[in-house]
Amino acid sequence: MRIDTPMPTIQPETKNKLPRNRPLAKRATNLSLSADVLDAAKALQINVSQACDNYLRELVRREQTDRWRTEHADFIAAYNASIETEGLPLDEWRTF
């Protein structure tokens, strides 16, 4: 099987630190946002904190994926090349 998309990464230092049923801790921070966008969000009753958190979470996930891909590009290329030339191990016994 060729590797086309990496699995999402879990940073070792954050793995298994909190129980799954407990929400992640939040920390207050200062942000500078465009006044017109902030006013429009408030008028639409958008939870700005939650929207920023969700967007930042997705941005971090994409960046981690991109960095993982870059860091492991040589291995992925070598693995895919070996599969192309040698085939999958035990492929001759596959029934599907």
C-alpha cells in the first residue's frame, strides 16, 4: 500500500496528559482584531473566542501535517519506490 496521506501527529509531550472526558484547559490571551469584523461578529452573536480557537486548532493541525510530510518525504518516497518495484509483502497470498 502506497503512503499518500500521513496520519495526524500527536505530540509526545501532550499525549495522555488529560483524561478524555475532561475538557482541555483554556488560557486567557490578548488578541488584536479588526474592529469592523469584531463588531459584525458580535452583531451576529458569534462566539469570537470559540471561533478563534477552532480556526487556530485547524491551522495548527494543517501545519503539523505539512511539517510531518516535509520531515518524512525521503522515507515516503523510498517506501513508495520499493512497493512499486517489489510489490507488497505477502501480496501473493492476498484474497481480495
